[in-house]
Amino acid sequence: MTTELGTDADAMLDFAAKVLAAQPFSVFVGARMVEFGSGSATLGLDMADHHRQQHGYLHGGMIGYLADNALTFAGGSVLGPNVLTAGMTLDYLRPVTGPQVLAIAEVIDHTERMAVCRCRIVSVGAAGERTDCAHAQGTIRAAGRAQSSEQ
Amino acid sequence: MTTELGTDADAMLDFAAKVLAAQPFSVFVGARMVEFGSGSATLGLDMADHHRQQHGYLHGGMIGYLADNALTFAGGSVLGPNVLTAGMTLDYLRPVTGPQVLAIAEVIDHTERMAVCRCRIVSVGAAGERTDCAHAQGTIRAAGRAQSSEQ
Amino acid sequence: MTTELGTDADAMLDFAAKVLAAQPFSVFVGARMVEFGSGSATLGLDMADHHRQQHGYLHGGMIGYLADNALTFAGGSVLGPNVLTAGMTLDYLRPVTGPQVLAIAEVIDHTERMAVCRCRIVSVGAAGERTDCAHAQGTIRAAGRAQSSEQ
Amino acid sequence: MTTELGTDADAMLDFAAKVLAAQPFSVFVGARMVEFGSGSATLGLDMADHHRQQHGYLHGGMIGYLADNALTFAGGSVLGPNVLTAGMTLDYLRPVTGPQVLAIAEVIDHTERMAVCRCRIVSVGAAGERTDCAHAQGTIRAAGRAQSSEQ
């Protein structure tokens, strides 16, 4: 039923938003959960002065944060909430000018214990126009006993 | 002369610290320039609650910020101040517990226009003990006219 | 006109096949150009014993070759024939059993001088069933005078 | 004792050379094990025409093979012989002209189940002069039951 599907989707987004709210650093930088589903996750950010580098663009480190976190949430959507980001690659193509930013991540393949995810960092202009600015690929692992001493 | 070399090293560190201070995001998260030389750069951070993820470790996004920025400073130390980070790979091995963190970057190879750099993310315990927690490799490019529209 | 478009597509594939045939290593391993268009390139391989590692799967190094080359052809399809692969990341998820292998690459974003491309390494079974086995992301640059001393 | 240490080192190199000889693709391309120790591995190649791309340099795919394999051997030297390469990043800086090539890999950090390794691809000229040409970072995992369905 549409209503129940809607309720499920809302519940998933609500769950992910609560996990994000439990990350002090995510609260500190002001990220919000825009979308969360089975195999996808999107984080949003309203760019403020304290997110910028010396030329006024979004700091590359904020791009790194957004990519890392969106990739991890996307991986967690298929592997379960107890996951670790094993690694991430990030290729920067254009500066992010904002004033809004989206980190749109999706699972492109996964086994039971490992997911390969991709993430686009998208600058959203004042009129809503979107420009892809950076592209990430990451691997997310289910955290088990054997890996308990690893991140 | 030792005195003048000391003065030069101090001047380089002072210059890099001023660039870091001109990055609003770096000021916002509280990073500081610990070392900056020809082919190397180290950023430091005193971990506070607002740098953490939900399990109390340093947020992976902060690791991404530290790696991105230390790699870029290291590349800039041999290519000049006008550089762009083209890409970065980050492999996470252990959680960062702190209470201090260092991002120790060095140039491992470079041409006139491109540098390949590496960075270790090091957790420094209360007694000063050091543990490597993540390892990054990045490519930094000199920004020229042809790339003016890219980040 | 459909006929002319068909002719153009054939001409593009023919051009790419000739470039591949001019690469002695590609001839040596037996790769063939399966598809080449504006923003995409697919290489194919019939797995033989000399492509394998010690457990009978496709050697990871052959996966590296296929990803590197498919990414470069895809980038060249939008940047022109004179391109350099700047970097590549490869995440392995499953062994490639074959007996056929495809490396399916596409441009996901590009400026005038740089393209970010992705590539799936697909194992094709005897009955034609396809399994994604590895995923790559790479950056391809247009080779210009300034980079003439670089690869 | 020097003699016994020498014997052990010889035995390790002999063991690694046998594993390499059991990889049909490594035999096909003509790679040889130059050094293998606790935390390091070096592969060597005498460049022949069939290793080249269309401009006469070593094909990027051969660089990918050498990096992948040297990283895996280095990881295996600390994790045991049953390992999987989880991922690899490769940054190309200069063309490899040879006539000899070395892939020099080392473990830079590891837990019980995962190793982060680096590899330099070195072109060795006729007079023995060495030029670093590409730099890789990879993660190697111990293969266990849980990962038995993954590569």
C-alpha cells in the first residue's frame, strides 16, 4: 500500500537522521539527511562561511567529510547499521560554490559483507541548478568480531 | 648559517600557518600547522567532542579533512602556493582515539606541475604514544591558466 | 539518418580498434574492442589459461590492465586521442571466472582537459550470465605541451 | 648467524618465486621475483616489445599488473599466503622507458587481517639509473571463511 510504503520510507529516513544526529561532528558542521533508502543515501549542507577555504569555495575537507559519510550510510543501508568504511577515493573536478551542496551516494555492488559505493558531490546554485563537482568511490565493510579492533 | 636556516624554517611555518588561518573551515574545526617544510607538512588537532562520530572516535570525515589538507600543503611546498588537489585515496585501518591527532604528509615524487604525496593519520595518546590509523595518497597539481575553471 | 549514424558508429569503433591494435601489449594479451562511442568504451577478453593466477581465476593484474585501458579509451572518446591516464582506483569484489570478460567503461563527468570515468569488470559465464566482479574509477587528462614530460 | 639468516632469506625468496611461477599470467608476461622478505616484495621485468603501448612506453596495464602483484606479495609476507587484494590506487607520473622495470612494494601498516601497502614502479635505464614512474597504495586482506565467496 502506498501509505505503508510511504511510512516505511519515512521510517528509514527517520532512522538515518537519528544516526546522523548521534554524530557530534555531523551536527557541528550542520549536515542533514536528505534521502535514505535501500542502497542509497543523500546528505545535504547549506554552505556557510565557516565551511569555506581561502578562495571562498567549499573546503576540500568538507567534500571529504560529505563523501565519507554518504558512502558509509549508503553501504549501511544494505549491510546493516554496524559498518566500517574501509577506504575511499575522491576525484575533484570543479570547485563547489553552493550555496547548497548534496552528497548523493549509491551502492553499485555488494556481497554479504562488503559494498562498493559511489558518491557525487553536487553544487546546487541559488536557482536550483546542479553541477557535479567531485566523484568518490568507497568500500564499506560489515563490522564483525574479527574486525573488532579495526575501524 | 644555523640561525638563518632556523629563521627560514620559522618563516616557512609562519607562512603556512597564515594560509591555514585564511581557511575558515580549518579555523572552525581547530586545526593547527605543526610543521611545514620543503616537501612536508603536518597538521595537528586536539580532539574535542564535536569532532567525533557516534562511537566516540574521530569522525571519518575529519580524517578526510586532515588528509586532504595536509596532502595539499605538502604538495604546495614544492609546487608553489597556487595548487589544486586532483584526487585522494584514503585507507582506514584503526579508529582514532586521540586525544591528539597528527596528519603527517610528505611529497614522495613530483614533476614541475604535479606532486604525489602521502599522509599518515596518527592518533597520539595521553602519554604521547603514537598509533598510525589511516593512510592516504594524493595528487596535487599546480594551478595554471588551462585549469582555471577547475578546482 | 540512421544509415549515416550507423556508419559513424562503425567508424568510431573501427578507429578505436586500430588504436588497440597499435598497442603491442593489448595484442599480446588478446584484448579486443567491443564498443566505442562518445563517452564509453568496452574491451573484451576470452579467458585462456595464460590469463589466470594460481587458483584459476583471472589474474588481478589482467583486471588492472582491462580497467586501465577501458578507462583511457572512454576518456579519449571525449577528450581526443592524445590523453594520459593520471590515476586509477580499483576495488575487487569477486573473482573473475569467465570464460569471457568485459571491461565496460563510461565517462561520468568531464571538463575540457580532464575526465572522470568508471569501469565495471564483468565476468560472462558460458550461458551468457553476467557478474560484476570489480569496479574502477579513473581520471584521464588531455595531454598538452605543459605535461609533455609526464605520462 | 649470518649463514642461517642468509638461508632463511633465500628460502623466503624461493617460496615467493614458486608462487609467482604458479601464476600462469605472471609466467606469460615474464615477471620475476627479485626480492621477498617480511614486509616487502619486489618484482622485476625485462621490457620487451610486447609489453609496450602505441608510443613505445610500458603499457599502463603492465604497470597495473606489476603494482597489483607486488602489493599482494608484500601483504602476504605479513598476513600469510592466503590473501586477497581488496583494492588498489595507482597514480602515474612519468612514462616507463626501461629497459628494465622494478615494482618495489612494502607494507606500511597492518593489523592481523589487513595490510596497507605501497609500491613504486621504477624504470631502470641501460646504465642502471632509476626513475620512479608511478606510485600505488593497496589494501590486502587475509582470506578467511567469511570472505570465501569474495576474491
